Amino acid sequence: AGLVSAASAVGRIFLGIVGDRVGYMNALILCISGAALAMYAWPLAVTTPALALFALVFGFCCGGFISLLPVLISSLWGTKTVASSYGLILFATSIGNLLGPVIFGTVLDVTTPR
């Protein structure tokens, strides 16, 4: 958790600057793509250095998501709706965070031979 948090702090600052230069949507697409690639590579990280690399990449990308999303929302829908739009997006992701592990665990239990 420490490496993820440290990388997240760096990602928030660095990717915010990148978003200023290449556009917030482009930077957010890079963040989401990087986090997705890290998640796909996670099962391959079987050594301590590989797990540390995963934590750094994933944390960095998630930090960018945290800093870029409110700015992107305000640029798309204006500053008056940032709080409600951001809250709605976080609520929608919380549903996936709540149900995703349960569904995946059930699928894994059903499809994995004992």
C-alpha cells in the first residue's frame, strides 16, 4: 500500500501537468490504459521486484485519474456541476468495486476445478 500511495502522489502531480500539455481527456485515456495494462500484468508479477513495479505503475496511473477527472468534468460540463458529476461518477464506480470481486470470485469458484 505504501508504494501505491507514493506513486499515486507523484502521478497526481505529474499527470496533471501532462494533462495541461496534451489535454485532459488524452491524459486520462493514458491513465486508464496504463492501469488496465498493469492489472492484466499483475498475475505475472510473481517476484517481489515485479510486484513493486506493478504497485508503482498502478499507483501512478490511479493518481492521475484522481487529479484529472474533476478538471475534465469541469471542462466538459462547467464548474457548477463538478461536485454532483464527480459524486455520481464515484458512486457508479463504487457499484463496480462492490460487486466486481464478488462476481469474479463466484466465476472463479465455478470454473476452477478442485
